[in-house]
Amino acid sequence: MKEKIESVQKYNLHTHTYRCKHAEGDVMEYAAEASERGIEVLGFSEHPPLHPEDIWTPFRMEEDELDDYFQAISDAREQFPQMKILAGFEMDLYPGFKSYYEDTFLHREDLDYLIGGVHWIKYRGEWMWIQKADTAGHLIEYVKEITGLIESGLMSFITHPDSFAYGYLEWDADAEACSRDILSAAEEYNVPLEINGYGLRKPDIDTPAGPRKAYPLNKFWELASGYDVTVVCNSDAHRPGDVAGGLDGCHRIIEQFHLKHHPVAEAMKEVSSPYKVLNR
Ligand SMILES: [Zn+2]
Ligand SMILES: [Zn+2]
């Protein structure tokens, strides 16, 4: 018997499958695990085909896997009718490709919600993985991308907004300015920010100030307590056994910094299409 979740949270809206090529398991296995653990709202958020060209392919699904992804979710709904199972994507959003996204997947009636997340920045004409970003110039591009996601009005929440701290190791004036810009935008547009359980499951990294998690970054969440922002907690599961991974740790951060938990999962339980309702 799997351990039931005792925490205040019985949802996870951030789940990957084998289709992104860096996670294990398929929809039904995650749903079975979530059901055993007492999860009431389970959202799938695979990385969609983000780019019409052949880049980022080791990190996202292919266009020809889209139908199968939505079908797998629909099958799981039949198998586990007591759970609210949602179909979403976790995505970067590049203005130049909006019509590509629209034509490829945003038009789908069976799409429930989107998570905005920055994984790539364009710096001096070159695409760069966010974990390699380590200069103030990179942070400026990161802020540009993340505020674009916030302002788009498409995203139910922003995942790992503090992931710049993976490569940017110092907590200095630039890191603080970057954090404040993100927090101000989230406050202004009323878009929740996610405390990410996958970050909590990763090993510590070394920084000049000593070892810490790459993310969540405590300094970021400490600053967040000074803004009128809400937060959501997700496991960012990359294998079925982690479907509720790190959630208790995320809630400890909420308590530590007196943050406000957004009732996003409750809202999603009640509407048939949160993507359209929450993002109007
Ligand atoms: Zn991510
Ligand atoms: Zn993810």
C-alpha cells in the first residue's frame, strides 16, 4: 500500500511522460500511482513540440505524438473516474512561433491548461539552456522570457520561476533584481508561481555561499513574501513513483516564508476546461 498524501495538498499539475525523452512511464502508470496516493487532481504537462525546426528534440515530444498523448489521458480518465485528470503542456513561449503553437496544439479542444516555464533563452542570437546561464546578461534575457509568459495570459501558472539559480550561483544585486522583476510581473498579472518539487529531489549544488538546491531558491521565496503573489506546489514528476514527490517540502517553504497557496486545483476540479476559464 502506497503512502497516502497527508499534506494539505491533494493535487499535482506537473507531470511528464516518456514522450519528452527525459522522463519514464506513461499516463496510466502515473494515474495508478496518483490514485493509490489519494491525489484528487492530476495534471499532465508534457513538453509540447515547441519548435518547427529540429532543435530541443531531446527535451520534448514530437508533433506526431500529440494525438497519442491526448488519447492516453482520455483512457486514464475512463480508468480512474474518481480523479480529475487534466491534459496540459509545460512550455516556453517564443513570440516568433505563436502561429506554429496555435496551429499545432493550442487550438485543441481537449487541451485543459498550460504551464509557462523558461528552459531556453536566446542570448546574442544563440539558444542557450537555462542551466548554463551564469551572467547578468543572461538574467536579463531570462526575465524577458518569463515576463512574456506571464503577460501572455495563456499560462495557468509559472513553473520554477527561480530556475535561473541553477547556473547563476551568487545571490547578488542582479539576482535580486531578476527576482523582483519576476515577482512584480506575477503580482501585476495575478499569475501564480510554482514551488517545484523536482528541484527539491535533486542533489545540492555547490555555490560560493555553500551548498544549496539549484531551485527552489530560498532567497527568491523570501522576497516573494513581500509581494502580493500566490504560489502552487507541484512534484514535476519524471517517473510515476515521484507523482507526489517533494510536495511536503514545497509546503514547508510556503510556511517558512508565509506565502499564499493558490486554490488552482480546486478551481480546476470544478470547470470543464480550466485553460479556457482560468485564462480568459
Ligand atoms: Zn521545467
Ligand atoms: Zn516539468
